[in-house]
Amino acid sequence: MEWSIDGGDINPLILHIRPQIKACTLLCTLTISMFALAMFAFDQSSQTGFFVPNAFAVNDTGSLSDLSETLDLGTPFYMQHYQHNVSSPKSESEPNLYVNHTNDGLINGTLKVDSIGNNTETLRNNNTVYLQGNYTITTHNMDDASYNFQAIGQYGPDKSYESNGVAVFDENATGKLAFLENSVALYKVKIDADGGGDFYMWLLK
């Protein structure tokens, strides 16, 4: 069958095709828009770590089942009182070295122990120092527990000194000190201008 341009039968065909073209165009436009929106959402979620497993971003720690909102360290289990002449390292390249440094102390207020170890004290800036080393705590019955530590200290203008540190005990604690096996502790040191020193250590539970 032939169609004539000036015939009367071509207009119904055009009227029939035009709605189909419009519908097809609209469908293609919606499909492309949905695809672009999905790709944008995926890109944004990847940038913010939305798909990273086991990641939490919460302000209220109470919403996590077993995590307390506050940390109560309680009474220090280990205390030392001693005399020490405060002296800051001379420069960053000349650290203070303490070899076989020894003090005595009390565990849980009753158990007498000796503490001996080595540490390095390195100057950073603004009278701030970084300390690291290891110590062994020993009872008079030769029970012992050893730990490695790191700390940040601050020298005051009046020849006072304070530091805060973290101690990690090894797996070989024995006897009355066996409770320190594989434990982590926090400690604080404070020395006054006259050289009177206090050392307090808390178990982190």
C-alpha cells in the first residue's frame, strides 16, 4: 500500500505514532534520571563510609549495649612515695637514661614490692617529654610481674614534674601478682618542687 503526502490517509497514522514517541521519550528520560540518581547516591555513600562494616558514629555511648558512659578507675592498686631530683633532658638529641632505676611500693595497700627497670626520657618541646621503658615489680617472696610503658611528661617552671602513662603487663606474672597477667594499667606521676614524688597506678577493666 502506498501513502500519498497530499492524501487524506496519512494524518491518522501521524496522530497514532506521535503519542507513542512521546511515551517512549518520557520513559527513556525517567530511566536515565533514575540511573543517574542511583549512581550519585552510591558515590556519596562510598565517600562517607556508609558501607564500611563494624563502624559506629554515635554521640551517646549509652546506646552501645555493654559500653559504660563513664570510666570509673576506682582506687589505685599500686602506689609509690619517693624522692627524686627533677632534671629535664638537655636537648632532643640528649635523652635522660635511667638504668636499673629502683623504688619500693605497695600493692593494694598491704603487699610490699620493689620496682626496678630502665627507661628513656626524650625532650619534645615546651618542656614536654616522651618516656618509654620497662619495669618489673617483685615481692619479697620473688613473685613478679613485668610491664612495658609509654608516657608523656611535663616539667613545670618551679622544678615540679607530672606525667601520665599506660602500662601493658606481659603474660608471665606469678604468685600474688598473677592478677596482673595480660592486663593494662594507667598511671600518674607527680613530683613537687622539693623532689617529693607520688606514683599511682590503676587497672583498666
